Amino acid sequence: MKTIFLTLALMLSVFSAQADQLIYLTEEQANTAQAYLSNEAAVILWCGCCEGEEARGVMIESVEVQATEDGYFMVVINGVDHNGEAVSEAVDLAYVHVVIENTAYCLGQVLEYECDPCIEPFSIEE
């Protein structure tokens, strides 16, 4: 019985590491992220520890801040992904990666927000 509870606790802790970390933001956090992303041509959207999820490159056309009904704010990226598909989605900053000198970094960490992107910065080939 102890083993079952221990396994369940471990599974829940792994799930919480992948749950929405930085999708619901304060207005100041959202505006800061919007300002940062507005100066970026592209980002990589990727939850490195989410099973079956592949990295998606997105060319940014615009970035918006949207208020939620419960008083939080979300950052919405509008653009085109690497397959030519239109993208308009609220993003979790823990899983948005910006490229700085050929290395992709978690935007949440770049902005010094508390989060666990579950992967280390990674190299990007030009």
C-alpha cells in the first residue's frame, strides 16, 4: 500500500512540473514578456519533459496581452510555425524558448520568473 501511495505522489509531482507554470501572469509580468517578445523574430515552443511533444519554431507576427476572467493575464503569440501553419495561442513562458547567440533559453528564466522548464538551455544550429 505504501508503494502505491509513493508511486502516486511521484506521478503527481511529475505532472505538476509540467502543469501551467507561467501562463497565468500578473499584468506587469505579461507586459514585460510582451515587450521582450515584441523584439524577437521567432521563438521555440517546447515542453521538453512533456511526453510526445515536439519543439515548434514560430515566426512572430504580433504579441498580445489578454486579461482572464479571474484577474490574471496571458501572453498570446500570433505568427506562423515551421510548417507554415498560423499560430495564435496563449503561451506558458516556462516553455517558450528564445535564442541568444545560438543557444535557446527558457523565456521565464530569462525574465527571472520562478519556473522549471524541465530542460537545460540547448544549442541551435544556424
